[in-house]
Amino acid sequence: MKYKTSILVLSCVFLLSASIKKENSKIYHKGWIDFNKNGVKDIFEDSKADIEARVANLISLMNVEEKTCQLATLYGYARVLKDELPTPEWKNRVWKDGIANIDEHLNTIWNQEKTHTKLSFPYSTHAEAINKVQKWFVEETRMGIPVDFTNEGVHGLCHKKATPLPAPIGIGSTWNKELVYKAGTIVGREAKALGYTNVYAPILDIARDQRWGRVLECYGEEPFHIAEMGKQMVLGVQSQGVASTIKHFAVYSIPKGARDGDARTDPHVAPREMHQLHLYPFKRVLKEAKPMGVMSSYNDYDGVPVSASHYFLTELLREQYGFKGYVVSDSEAVEYVSDKHHVAADYKEAVRQVIEAGLNVRTTFRTPESFIEPLRELIKEGKISMKTIDSRVADVLRVKFKLGLFDTPYVENPKEADKLVHTEADEAFSKQINRESLVLLKNENNLLPLDVNKVNKILVTGPLADEVSFTYSRYGPAFNPSTSVCQGVKNYVADKAEVNFVKGCDIVDPDWPGSEIIPTPLSSEEQADIDAAVEKAKQSDIIIAVVGEDEKRVGETKSRTSLGLPGRQFQLVQALYETGKPVVLVLINGQPLTINWENKFLPAILEAWFPSTAAGEVIAETLFGDYNPGGKLSVTFPKSVGQIPLNFPFKPGSQAGQPGAGPNGYGNTRVLGPLYPFGYGLSYTTFEYSDLVVNQKTKQSQSDVEVSFKIKNTGKRAGDEVVQLYVKDYVSTVTTYESQLRGFERIHLLPNETKTVNFTLNPDDLVILDKHMDWTVEPGMFKAMIGSSSEDIRLSKDFEIIPVN
């Protein structure tokens, strides 16, 4: 009897399921979809209707449960969502009424095994899986509101075998705007093909404290440079019909003392500095590239949590900068309002504060119910008005309409994904952007490039020489084949020379980081490892030492106390130098390192940052001269952490020396100046600058200033030079910066080739925040300076802005 009953129940379930599928199939009509399944083509379902009319119509049809569901993120498979594909249990979860977005669903994160899924690859399999999830929301929820599928993308799209990019600090070191735009188009195209509709990139924070772990994930320290690079990334991503969500708004990148992790608070930034430096990239990118998303940061500013600040999220972001998209919170930003900042008595009050401030979507590794349920209680208690809720929901829906999710909610041709993601051309591009990220820091007596025909024995040594873990990122693609520096050198040299590898030491010693403040003697095993490298070095013609940091030593929540080579690496490098054989230092690192001894004594240093999977190949090509490095530093290298803050731009006198004579000339007591300045980088060739012309049509403050000059390759090799335009304001009503970057271009020149470079200074390039906190172009004398770095100025000329009569 029980057996027959089971058959009957199963039959009923099957018939009911078939009935639902048949009923749901009726919602698809020629040219429109009946999302709310009422048999009527509502305004929001009409692709020809105005977006604002569609948003207003949809909101008028939604109930409070559906509205609140549009204000939370559902984290994807293995983080919060336990299912790869929809299950019957979904009808019992809060997202039965919809959801704003699903983050990182089925993407596979390389170092988080729980996220690995067979549905991430082949690419078409993933696109089909995303369609199944989207189909559930369209067909099984009352209003059928499509999901915005979000994903990370600062190192390339965070998806299995997507096209890898170097770390953003490496991308910033290319100074190549066209290259960054192309990178954005690849990230956007791959996201679109795989079913993602929103990419969390780029990071627009300015890395002003070199100890901070996420220097790795910033373009650099200078706001104009970051704005130019970030703008191109946003334009590239969004050119593919995918939203770009910029982060982290705002004043996120300078927690007190660079303390990250459990700290992440109390940035010591004055209001004028905040606007001129930290907010500058966001303001420009929002106005010039119009990203559809912003991620609000979890830090406070002057005692007010940014994610609970009406000033930041509404007055600045929307009213002044014109942002029209939706704001997601960075992980735990809402929870920190009560748990860390203690400006709310409890979590429920924190929810109220962030919604009132202007936050649209709570995004963190918690269930969406944990936000939606207290939000519904607040509405029921009359503590948040429906007018406010409707406004927040409207921002989310507006983006979904702009993305076309109400017209084509599905990946139209999933099979095409296999042809659109990580193509041969993409792989070639990946190698090129890695090449252009390399910065030559020292090349004494032109030791580089090496001549493979003149070396018989090569030693490749160091803890990062035969390592590839640094080529992957939690925020980038997983499981692409990767080449270590040692393997890259072996592949390049082939049978022309003997290549040996000895590790020499580990990345850190057992007592690290404590050993940075209380040094400990080398163990017998550590000494033996260094001795083995030294012995092999004595038998070699050239030593390539690959040292620095790995992904466990630098990154999010991994700020450092010291910036020297960690562990026993410095002792290894010193021992190699003592052999008398030439040492080429290859740096793998995510932040500037205080390599003073190395710079003084070693003949050649190549900065590689955190390259992606082509690391070994492109570094070998560069060391042996097939590629001429042309990258420039986008961050200042200090000589000591005691100099921090030490950055460009800086105020007059703020980074000056100490007088040894004269008034108050009591002698020098500290190390001064950078090890390598902002904008610095060498080449295997040389460049000559000439014929600077500064042309003003008028001298009025609203007139453009045209700047032109010539650049010539005076060496014997083709190469790239990053030409940089700086502007100095001689006298102003408030103290401003000694000079500011206001233009740059990466120029490729053949031997003896000359090109004319043109820059245009517009009024915004001369503006300052005056004593009344108004943006103003003040009359007076200015200097236009053309250089190869912020300190290596080759040409300069004054020009004048006159008062308005």
C-alpha cells in the first residue's frame, strides 16, 4: 500500500511539475517576456518604454517582500548558497521573492577548494548553468525579476581558466591606457559570455602607505594616474554590456598605520587631502566613464562609517558626482557599523543607518535573510519609510534595465562561450600586458640584456625562482597553466647553456614576522641551503636571484611591519654577491621593498610585481633582450618604513631634507629621499626630449593650454618611453602640491625615430580646493614640466593665467 501511495505521490509531483513548466513556457512572447505572469504586457516588460517609466511601473507592482529582496546579495555556491543549481528547497528561502544579485556563483577560486565545481568549465557548461539559475528566478518567482550575476575581476575575471592579468600594481606600471581599455574589454566579454552581468573592478584606491597589503591590488599612489587607468578599465568592461562596480568608496586604502585585518579603521586624512587625493579618481571615473556600480568601504572617516554616511553615499556620490547605479557594501561593512564602529546600539539599527545613508545592497558572506528580515521589521515598525525603500530598489532595478536583463535575461548562445573566453589572441594579450608591467630598476654597465651565446652556466636561485603560486589570485582566474621563472629561463636558453636551480632559502623563516624585529640566527639547515646556492653560484657565469613576497605574505589583511626582503632572503642575496659573480635580482612582490643594500651592490634589478601565468616566459624574454622593458613605477619606493608617508604628490617642504648649517642647522639625523621615485623606470635604450611648446589661445582660466614636445630614441634598440607631464602652481591661496601629474603616454620608438607628443591641459587640470573649499582655477604663474619620472624633468616652461576683469 505504501509503495502504491509513493507512486501516486510521485506521479502527482511529476504532473504538477510538467504543468508548471508548461505554464511558465507561456510567459515568453515575441519581443517581450511576461515576467509577472499576468497575461498582460506591462510597461516594465516593454523594451521600447522609457527606463524610468519601466522602473516606476515595476515598483508599483511589487510587494514589500519583493522590494526588500532586491536589497541583498546571495553569495554563490559554497560560500552561502549550498546548491549549484536550483532545488525545491529554494521555495522555502527568502529568495523565493527574488534577489538583487548572486555573487561569484560557480566561478571556482583557485585556493578555495570548496568552490571548485565541474560547472565552471567548459565555459559553455557554466553559461548553461547560469541560465538555469536565471530561469528559476524568472519563472518561479511571482514578479520574475532577473538576477544581476556579479563576479570579481581585478586580476582578470575570477573564473576557471579565464584570461589572466597581472596584479593591478603591475597593470598600473604599464602606464598604457590603450592596453588597460583592452584588458577591460576582455574581462567584460568573458563575463558576458559566461553569464556574469556585473564585474567588481577596478579598484580606485590610492596606495599611499607602502606597508598596506593591498598595494598589490591598486594601480598606484597618484590620483591622476589611477583615474586615467581606472577610467579605461571601466569603459572597456562596460563596452561589452556588463556593469563595472568600482571600489572601495571611500578613503579605504590608508587605515591607521597601514593596519588591515581586524583594524581597517581610522584613516588620518584631512578633508582637503581627502578630496584632492582619495576622492579624485572616483569623482573623475564616475563622471567620465559612468560605472553602474560602486562598492562602499567598511572603514570610517572622521568617526563616521562610510557605509552609514549620507554625506558619502548620497551627497557626494549621487548629488555631486552624478552616480546613477547601485551601491553594494564591502564585506561586513554593515555589521561593522554596530560591531566595530559602535555608532549603532545593535545590528538592526546598523541596517537602518546604512539604508537611510544610501546603501542599496548588503553584500557579505552571510545569508540574505540576515539582512532582509531585520529590514522588514524596521519597515513594519515605521522606522524606514516605503519612500526610502522604493528609492533604493529603483537604483537596483535601473541597472538591471540598463543591462537589458528584462529584455534578454539569458545567455543567448551558451555554446559561443567556448569560443569567446580565453582565446589565443587573449593569451597573447595576457603576455603583452605582463611584459609591459615590468620595470627595470637598475642596469649597471648594461649587464642586461644577457647574451645567451656568451654564458655557459646560469644559476637560477631564490625561493620564488621555481614557484608559481604568486601567478594566481583569489580575485583572478584559476587553473591556467603557469610557468615559473626557472622554467622560463630553461625554455628560453634550451641547449645553448646549462641552467641549474638551487632554492637557497624559504620565503620566510619559522620566526617570521617576529624575526623582523628580533633577529634570530640561521639554523644549520638554513645555512646549508644558502651554502648550496653559493657553491653552485661559484660554478656559474651569471646568477639570477628571484626573491620577494608570495600571496601568503602580501594582499588583503596582510599589511607588513617591515618592507625588507622577508625571511633569510637578504642573507642569501648577500652570500651570492660575495661570490664575485654578477647577480641579476628579479623581484616578485606586491608592494615597494626597501632594497637599499641590493640597489647599491647588485648590478641589475628587474621589478616584476605579481605577474600572471606567463611570468617565467616574459621575464626570461626580458632578461635576454627579446623584450625591452619600458614600465614605470606607479608607487614611490622608500628607503625605510621610518620615512612613511613618502609619496608623490607631496606638499612643498614636506619631504625636504635637514639643514647642516645656518639657522636651525643642527645636522642630519635621518635618511632622506626615495630609493626610486614615482614614475621611475629604465630601458635598454635611451631617449632625448626636445622642442617644448606651450600654447595658450587665451590666458583666461577656462581656456585650454596646449603642450607639445618631441621625443627621440637615441639608442640602438626599439623601446618604450612613458612621457610624463607635471604642472607646478607657483603661488596659491592655500598650500598645494609641489607638482602634480597631469598627463602621460607610453610611446614606442624605433632606433633614431622621433615622435611629437601633444598634451592638453584643461581647466580641471589647474583647479585647486581653495580656502573656502571651492574648486577654483586661481590666476598666477604655472610651470609645465615634461619628464621621464617625477624627479627626472627634461623640459619645462612657464605659462600664466590672468584674473578675469
